[in-house]
Amino acid sequence: MSWWLWFVAAFGLGIIEVLAPGYIFLGFALAAAVMGLLALMGVHLSLPAAVAAMALLALAAWAALHRVFPLQAGSVKRIDRDINEN
């Protein structure tokens, strides 16, 4: 597969991440960019190996993003009483 296809996929996934935030598509975009860099450096993988590498890189990127940007504890306000109660 050509290296530029990986970069186009990374760019497209990055756009999807902007439209639907949640750090899900950003992990896939980072993995596609790394795959593009590997292909640009001359690392040629078969299709099953490329799919497996993409999956592992996406999982690693997702784990890294959740470590860098953790979920905010207590970010949801919980209301325990009704304003009409006296």
C-alpha cells in the first residue's frame, strides 16, 4: 500500500474526530499516521500484517490518549434534592 494512502486516512480520521470528539478516531488517526511513516521509510507489510499493526497501534494510541487526557472525576453535577421541596 502506498504511504500517501495512510496519510489521507489519518487526515480523514482526524476530521471525523473534530466532528465527533471523544478521542476514539484520534487514536486511529495517529495509528494511520505512524503506518504512513513506516511505509514512507520503506517498511512494506502484507495486508494481514498491516491490519494487525494498525490495530495494535490504534490500541496503544487510545491507551496513551486516555493516560494523557483522563476522564474528569466529578464533572457531572448530581442533583439530590428537588427545588420544590421545603
